[in-house]
Amino acid sequence: QVQLVESGGGLVQPGGSLRLSCAASRSILSFYRMDWYRQAPGKQRELVAMVTSGGSTNYANSVKGRCTISRDNDRNTMYLQMDNLKPEDTAVYYCNGRDTISEYWGQGTQVTVSS
């Protein structure tokens, strides 16, 4: 069973930056796709960004130009660099990894953007 552990969340002022990490308990080379999702209180979980094993990326319109997703296969870790954060970015952020057998979720990390 693969475990994904997010870290890097916290409280930040509007306009600030955070880098989220998602560390896997084994090699992520088999993950053909890895995603960051977020869920705000009272809202559905939404896809924030995705990266394929080939390095292709895609972003939600709401974060495009402010976030950068990346994966480091040597460190078995995926990242989400978030800049110019806004209060509406406040949510629990989850990472997701998919291989040919299943998909795996982390437990989430809280991001709060507030002055």
C-alpha cells in the first residue's frame, strides 16, 4: 500500500507564497499522473493542478499563473509552489497519485490565506 504524506501548509497573508510537498512511501515512477486537489469548507473537492510522468502539466483557471506543479522522481516527491496567494485559496490541499492498479490519496494539509 502506498502512502502519500502532504506537508508545507500553514497560515499566510494575501500575496504570500507556500510550497506544498507530497512525499510517497515508494517510488513514484509508476505514477503516470499526480494531482493536487483542494477542498474548501462547504465546497466540493476540486482539481488544482496535475503533472504526468512525462512532465506535462495542467492547471485550474483559478490558479493558472500563480502555481507551479512539479515532481522529483529521485526524491519520490511532488510539489506545488503557490505564489500571490488569495483568501479564496484557503482550503485543505490533497495530493493524489495514480498507477495502473489504483489511485492513492494523502491526508491533506491546511492552507489558510488571511491577514
